Amino acid sequence: MAKGIQSVKGMNDILPQDTPLWLYLEDTVRRVFEAYGYQQIRLPVLEQTALFQRSIGEATDIVEKEMYTFEDRGGDSLTLRPEGTAGTVRAGMQHGLFHNQIQRLWYMGPMFRRERPQKGRYRQFFQVGVECFGMPGPDIDAELILMTRRLWKALGLEGLTLQLNTLGTAETRVRYREDLIRYFSAHKDALDEDSKRRLHKNPLRILDSKNPAMSALISEAPTFDAYLDDDSTRHFQGLCEILDQAGVAYEVNPRLVRGLDYYSKTVFEWITDQLGAQGTVCGGGRFDGLIEHFGGRPTPAIGFAMGLDRLVELLKDSGKDVLSAPDAYLIAMGDKATKKALVLAEQLRDQLPFLRLVTNCGDGSYKAQFRRADKSGARYAIILGEEELEKVSVSIKDLRDGQQERVAQDEIAAWLKQRLEY
Ligand code: HAM
């Protein structure tokens, strides 16, 4: 369909040749999170626009220019979720999940941001996120980092590095913010357009600029350490101690500020240099003030989200081969055999519930059916021809070495079981 209706720019189809890798990634994530006692939460894709404006922040790129916002037929302003933290907080407050409780939650699904699409950056992308509530100490910060490290290991991903920073409390940031505005205002001529725009709205984001022309100015800017309150300093030291003991390598990056307004204290990112400009595969941090900001009781909270599109890209580059081919392909020749084949396939599935068996629906010569069997990647072709039908048997051909033997129909399951390690 060269000219017909196409998908929306930046919103990709994930085709059958790629889904095995996605399923493998999603299964591995689920297994690792469950092993740490995390429970899944499922949230709507649409929320009230105000939810994101008030949590992510009015002066952020996301809220300023990337949200898919529209008025629905009832006149409400709704937004396709650009991330999952705000929705998790909304759901937790609405259903009373936070009061005097500890929660370890995770979610998975599509998010929407109208960014400029490029490799690793899409307008519909997939995140897996984790949000924890009710735990104030650095132990849970460390657990999240250890859990992500375990996930990289389970996926066989190497070369990811961890960057850490602490943003202190909202109060300490006020003074820092003022001094940053003063510093950058004194060098206004050296600021690029983005930074000029951010100067009074969100000066901390200037520190995050990727523009090389800004790097000298940024490196001379006041750093946050001098402003940090004692409690945040202790918290950060506590986290670093646990990570040191657990042998997690990290780099403290005082310029790491993250692009959303709700953070306080710990922030972190896992980064790779293998994906070009979009190298952050996972980012998160504490948002101790967010629930109170929405009118709830003060509730410590921390979480992260990772970009599945980027992780799939990394898995592909690492040459990860995920088994998706069927075990066997059932070939049937002639009308009678075709009918019997489906019954036989059902019997085999009863006997071997995990058998990956494809039947040849749609007729075809032996040659055509063998071609389909080969194309499916199946290990074995099970052949039911007229002669086999008469002898209540099948022929089984090993499609790798071409060996073929006759097997009685009531022995197929045992024959396969022995060879397929079920
Ligand atoms: P974020 O840094 O905006 O944080 O996104 C987290 C991850 O989602 C990024 O590191 C990246 O891997 C992926 N990602 C973001 N935008 C795109 C895009 N346009 N295309 C592909 N992948 C993308 C959050 O969303 C926070 N809610 C994380 C968090 C949870 N903090 C606390 N709890």
C-alpha cells in the first residue's frame, strides 16, 4: 500500500519478525520484577490534561510542546499519557493505596510524546515503569538500581553505565535556582535559544543541554552540592554506600537533572553509547513531594521507567537470538489425510501442551507444503500421506539433517518428547 493510509508519523507497527524479541523482553522484565515482589498495575491511556500539567510541570518540554491533548465530545481536556508516574499516583490516591501502606508497583504500555522522531525516539513508544511508595530511606533507592542491574544481566546486556545525582528538596532548589538564573543572566549572550527560553522558567534544564556550544558555560555554572541540605546529603551517602557494598559501579553526575519537575533527592539514569543520541535506556528518581502536591498525605516515593523500544534495539544489536520457530509442521496429503491431520494435531496438543505445532491449512503439493515447513523454521515435518494414513502412522523428517523415519501415530508424542526435551 504505497499510497493508501499510512501509520501516524513516529508511531510504528511492530511486525511478526520482531515480536519474539519484544515478548522475550517483556517476559524477562515480568519475571525479574516478580522475583522482587512487585505487583502490576494497569492504567488508562487517557487522563485529564491537568494531571500531567500539575505533576510533570508546566515549563517542561513534555507539557509545553509534546503532549497529544484534545477536547473530547463532552468538552473535557484529555491527554494521551506521556509517561506513567502521574497516572500511578492518581490511581493510588483514588483507590487509597498509599495511606500507611507500602507499595511496589510496576506497569507496562504505550506512552505518547510528540517529539521529533529519530532512531530510538518515537511518538508512540513503550515503557516499563516501577513506582514504590511509603519507603523513605535509601534502601529502596538501592533496590531499584540492583533490580535494574539484575535485569540487564538476565537480558545479557552489557555496557550500560549508571549515572547518579541528588536534587535535594524543593526548598533547597529554590535558592540554587535563583543563583543559576543570576549566573546565566550574566552570560545571556552566550545562551542558545532553548536556554534563553528556559532561563526564567526552568533554569536547571539548561544544565542538561546537549549543545556543545553551551558546554563551557555550563561547566563553570554553580553546582548544586553547595546548596544541598543535610538530610539529602545523608540519603545520597546512604545510597552510595549500599551500591558500593553491592559492587555496583556508578558515576555521580552533578549535571543530571532529568526532564520532569516532580523529582527530589535521588535521580539516576542507565546509559549506553550504542544507540547514538538516544542513549538513556532507563531513568528515574524520587518524587517525595508529588502526592502532597496533589492534596494527599506526605508519602515518600521513588520509581523509574525504561524505554522498551531502545532495549529491543540493544538486544538486536547484541545478536540476541530468540527461539520463535515451531517444533513441528504437520503436512497432509489428500482430502482424508487433511481432515485427520487436524484431529491428530489436537491429540498431540493434549499430550504435549507446550508443543509448538503448525498445521498445513490450505492444501498444496508435497513440494509446496515442504517449502512452507522450511520457511516456518520448524525442526520436524510430520507427514501424513495416504500410505501413512492406512498404516495408522506418520513419517517424521528432521528438517536439519534430512533423516526420515516412520512412527506409529500413538507414539508421536513420546518420539517428540524425547527429542524436544519437554
Ligand atoms: P523519562 O526519562 O521521560 O522518565 O522516560 C523514561 C525512559 O523512557 C527514557 O529513558 C527512554 O528510555 C524512554 N523514552 C522516553 N521518551 C521516549 C521516546 N520518545 N521514544 C522512545 N523512548 C522514550 C519518565 O517517563 C518517568 N516517568 C520515569 C519515572 C518513573 N520516574 C519516576 N518514576
